[in-house]
Amino acid sequence: MKTVVLEAKNLTKVYNHTKVVDNINLQIQEGEIFGFLGPNGAGKTTTILIALGLTEPTSGEISIFGYNSTREPLKVKKITSYLPENVGFYEDLTAQENLKYITRLNGIPEKKADAKIEEVLKNVGLQDVAQVEVGKYSKGMKQRLGMAVVLVKEPKLAILDEPTTGIDPKGVEEILELIVRMSREQNITVLLSSHLLYQVQKICTKIGIISQGRIVVQGTIEEIGKNLLKEEKEDSLEIKVANKLTPTLVKSIKQIDGVVGVKKKSPDHSLEEIYIKYFRGE
């Protein structure tokens, strides 16, 4: 049985008489890359802040490896790394100096810190610019440095809030690859908050979709797709073809008496289809 890393029970947060987090129940298991999906203002960031002990819930609770985020925030912070959407650094310091500062804040012994800093800078591809002031870095380089900050703490849980915002396509692929490698090689559980569907579908093992403060669905994409994307109620017949489905063949089937429509079926469920079902009212 896998260890439960993050668990929310009836989690609710009210701001100015508005429920921004509404009775959320959520469970993330060890080793998962969990995609936390939803439009802006859905409650993703507020849920994350409660998980980190940076704001308190109105009711309910959330725990990380059994530690209550409200009552035991320091214990939570020791085993959790957080990469916010707009990551900030001391721009007049080098990447190495910024990481050195982070290790001191987290009480990592100097000898261990030096070796770890060298290791993570290599892992994120910044070893050749480690002595360059961060103010001269591009947006993508700063995001990679943010990933280095996550890794240098050796967390059990990494919470990443829109980690690829403002990065070019090549940089996006590098960050996604790094997240997968981090999870597999270092057994770090990942909570990835995003609104970019293809990125979540590409790397996440499970997803949760949040809308107006509520978790509307959670599970694997395959499970959700099977339950949600059911065929229409009309009688239907599935036809399997030996070769490629050509426009000519489709046209021939449509011309058969009684056929009202022909729909090409993909073998895999699309996260975009699932998302559209919830946010376009289909």
C-alpha cells in the first residue's frame, strides 16, 4: 500500500463571504505526479498556500505525510519545496550564491550544501552559468534555477505552480523532462498546478480538476475518460477497420441506409475532451 503524501479533508476557505475553496477532499500518493487543473481563480493557489501553512483554512484540514499544515507548518516546510509561478531571486547575486543562501536558510551543513549545489546546477543545466548574476538570466533560466531551489532541499514533496509560464517551447520540454526525472530518480512526489492541458497530459500520473473552489473530478485520465466521455444514448455500432480509415470509406459508411452519423474514435482519452466537458457545459 502506497504512502499518502498529501490529504485534504473537507477543506474550506472563505474570503469576504465567498468560498474560494469549497469542501475539498483530495489524496495524493507517494511517487505520483499529480496535475492540479483549473482556470484562473478556481482555487488552486489558495489550496496550495493552505497546504504550505502560509494561510489557514476556515474549516477542514490538510496534511503532508501526516503533519497538519496549520498546526505543524515547520515540519511541513522541512519536507516540502515550493516553486511559485513568479519565482524571485537576489538578482545581483549569482545562481550559486542564491542557492548558498537557500541552503543556509534551511540549515543544510556547508560541506553537504556545496556538493548539493554543484549537483543540482548540473541537473538543471546551469553549471556553465553558475557564476553569472541572476539579473542577466532569461525567464527560462530563472525557472530552471527555481527547479534547482526545489531540488537542493531534497524534499519529499515538490509543489510547482505554473512552472513553465513564459518559457519558450524548448525550455518547456526541458522543464517537463526534469520534473519526470526528479520524480523517478529521487522519488519526489509532485503536485503540478497548471492550466496547460497538454503538459499535464504528457507527464502526470493522476489529475484533479477544480472549478469554483470544488474538486469536480480526480483520478487517472483513462479512468475519468471512461466514466465521463460516454457515447450518446442512440443505438451505435463500433466498426474496426484493418487498414487506415480513409475519407472514401467514411463516405461509403455514411451512405448506408439508416446511418445518421460516423464518428472516428481515438483509442486514448484526451484531457482536453475531459476539460471541455466541465468548462463548456457539455
